Amino acid sequence: MRGKSWCGVLVLAIACAGARRPPLQPANPLPARAPAVATAPIAAATAGDDAGTPPTDAAAKLQLSAATMPPPAPLAELLALPGSATTSLGGPSSGKLVGGIALPDSGPGFVHNHERPDAARFGSIELVQLIARAAERVAQQLPGSVLVVNDLGLEAGGPIAQHGSHQNGRDADILYYTLDQKRVPIPSVGVPLDPTGKGWDFKDLSIASDDQRVQLDAPRSWRFVQALLELAPESVQRIFMVEHVRSMLLAQADKVHAPKAVRERFADVTCQPEAPHDDHLHLRLFCTPQDMAAGCLDSPPVYPWRRDALKALGLSPMIASAYTKPEHDAAHKRITTPKQARAKAGRMDARVLQFLHEREVWLKRPHPGRAYCR
Ligand SMILES: [Zn+2]
């Protein structure tokens, strides 16, 4: 029997709470040697404003609402929907979503992480379409690619377990593409990656013999962010990721001679926030002009190119105000403290403890002093 897994152990992190669904076959299957997604224990998301919460009441609530949900529409249908299909209201940390679209279980080059709550897979039409299109582009160019997508938001948006933001349908947590020790692509299990791009899937935390090495798949991970920025260059507001993965992806961009504009845009929009984002990236999209008219609000920063794009439409940036005290307190209640996480984890073998110790080095927000990431 499995013991405690990564879930709930990682600092500021994660809880693998989730409605379990049957195993999925990605539309582009991985090589036969790779384990199926279903067998991989997924230590889900940490995020800047995402953070773990104990997998208790909130998870049960999500599971409950998932049981009453209709199945997601087929992907082709979703890709044909116009922007008016959904409306984001308010800001990422204080918003709502009208007409939320469910990310399908799978599509060409992606799967929704079946370990995550079904109820947390809803986003704006722009977000769902962009993820699907970018994943497909990666799979076409680098066969064997399967993107694993974690939480988006709730069908009607609003506060969601384990996240401070993800409220107006414009945020998504996405796992980095990963490789096994022999550099074979494997569906990401969302474990923290160290400054060399390596991590451990510890599985049962109390047993060392089942530990498996994983590493960042930089070519695919870069190709994915490149696809995001090519498909929606004006729409990507932020990509939260740990500083060392950012550096590795910039190095990969140089290696493959990625277009300069894409590389620079990536450099601008990426930042490591309070939570490290060493096990997933967090994508945030700007409001569309249509949604702005309905009351959609962005978060800072507003880049000159965004300001210019809005100006061309006769619009000015509309920014959500900072957390009010009650919102701040409520967001904190949704997250797990390091102490709670450790207490929950039970016994951990020496390698796990060692890794957690090493991780302290990159957990803190680095403040690199860049123009849009101070
Ligand atoms: Zn997130």
C-alpha cells in the first residue's frame, strides 16, 4: 500500500486532493516504456498565489460538485467557440467567470491531470483554447509530447481551494514536460525540479527503494511557452516559474535560435513569485477588450506593448485593486503552511528530507531586479 506521497508535503504547496477519474489515454500516446499517467502519483500544484490547502473539506466539496457536472464538450466544438462564450469579471484574485468552459480530459498533446479535482478544470474560452492549441503545436513538432494540465478554476470562478488567484478564468497551472533518467518523455508528475533541472518522484515518502529520478524536458517545455507566445503574443500577462527553470528555458531558446521577439517576451513575462513554482508553471492571461467592457480586471505589471495595444483600441489598462484585508485573510485560509504540510506527511526517508533541505535554497522569492520582476 502506498504511504504518504509528495502530496501535502511540499512547502507552500500542494495537496493531491482530487476526484479520481479513470486512466486517460493522451491523444498522442507516449512511447510504450513510459508509465501511464494514471499510475503516476501526481504531486500537484504549488503556485505564487496558489498554495496548498489540506486535502480535506475543500476537496470533498469539489468532488461533490464534480459529480453533478456535465462532461466537457468535445475539443473541436470548444475550439470553434467565439470569445463571447465566456466572460471574466473582476480580477484574478477577486473575480468570477460566466459560462466557464471545461478543459477536456485530453486532446492532441495534452491531458487534464486526473488526480486534480474535476470541478477545478474550468476557464475562459481564451485560456482553454490557448492551452489546447499550444499543446497540439508542441506534439506536432516534438512527437511524444504530453502536457499535463492541473487546475484552472471553478465553473463560475471565485475562490478556489489551494489557490489565491485562479478566480476569473484566466489562470492555469501547467506541469513542466519531464523526462525519465534515460531521457524518455514521461507524463509529468509535478515534482519540484532543482537548479540542475532534476527532481525525484519519491512516491511513498517513507520508502527509498521506489524513488524515481525525473528531469526537466527543456526542449518541450520551451516549445510550449514559445507556442503560447506565438499563438497569443498580446494575451500572456504572466508566466510564473522558478528562476532556475526560467534560465534553463532561455538557454534552450538560444540553443534552438528561437525568434528574438518571443525570447524577449518570455523574458519579460516570467517571474518567480512567493511560492517557488519549481514543479509547475502558472499561466495568466490578460482580459480581452470585450471582457474589460464587462468588468474584467488585470493584475500588474502592465507592459508598454499591452498599453499600446489597448490604446489602439481607445482603451486604458484596468487593474484590480490589491487584496482587501478580508480577501487576504480568506486567501491565507485556503493555503497550507509548511508546518501543516510537514506534520501531515508523516515519516519521510532520508533522501526526501535531504531534498527538502536543499530546496530551501530556491524557495525564497529572488527579487532579480528586472523591469517587470523586481
Ligand atoms: Zn496557479
